[in-house]
Amino acid sequence: QLRLVESGGGLVQPGGSLTLSCVASGPGIRDYAITWFRQAPGKEREGVACIRARGDSTDYLERGGERIIISRDNAKDTVTLQMNNLGPEDSAIYYCHARIVGTSVSSWGQGTQVTVSS
């Protein structure tokens, strides 16, 4: 079973940046597509960014910009989420999710809190 641990969350002022990390242990993330989700209080969980297993394709909730960038290093079993120009609307618990496409194999991390406030 793939185990995921997120880190890098915290309190940041509006306009600031954070880099979240998702580190995997177990079989390794090589075969897994990774998605970062977030969930704000009272709202549904939503996908923020995803990256395919080979890292050759990404997709983002936001279109037309590079405010949020997802990347992966399969050799280090790590996926990062670089977030820039953060606003209060980005405040949420951010979760890392891994799945093998076409199967029911998936894992969730426990989440890391991001709070954007002055």
C-alpha cells in the first residue's frame, strides 16, 4: 500500500508563496497519477492539479496561468505543488492523492493546512 505524507503547509500572507510536498513510501509513485486536492471549510473537495505517472502531462483547476505548478520526481517518490500569489480563497487543507489509472488502486494522504491571511 502506497503511503503519502504531505508537508509544507502553513500561514502565509496574501500574495505569498508556498511549496507543498507529497512524499510516498511503499511501492513508489512511478506507476501512479498524482492529484493535489483541497478542501475548504463548508466546501467540497476539489482537484487543484494533477500529473500523469510519467510526468508528461499535467492539468490544472485554473486555466491560463502558472500561478500553481505541479511537478514530480519519481526517483525521490516526491510530488510538489508550487503555489504563488496566494489569496484567502486558497486557504484549505491540501491533500495528495495517488492512483493507478484504470484500476481501483489509490491512496490518500492526511493533508496539510494552508492558511492565507494577513
